[in-house]
Amino acid sequence: MSHIKRKDTSIAMMVRRRLFAMGYRYRVNYKALPGKPDIAFTKKKIAILEKTVSFL
């Protein structure tokens, strides 16, 4: 279990690239919010938590 990446998974990177291409600016793993959301839009006060499941 220690080898499972927590940050920058392929799904997270795909979502972040798409959002950036659409012109949205965001914070990644924003520590000021509870739970450290994967993507946080600070101006709009929206947080996205990406749930990914890893099976070994």
C-alpha cells in the first residue's frame, strides 16, 4: 500500500489539463481547506475531491 501514489494520478492529471485548457485557474492540493482537496477554485469557493480506487 505504500507504493500507491496519492498525488498526480493519471485521472487527476487528465482533469487538471482539461480545466486549464478551458481557462480555469485553480490550486492543487490546497492545504488551507479541510481535507486538502485535489482541485480548489479559490475565487469561486469550489473544491473538487477526486476519488480513485487502486486494486493490486
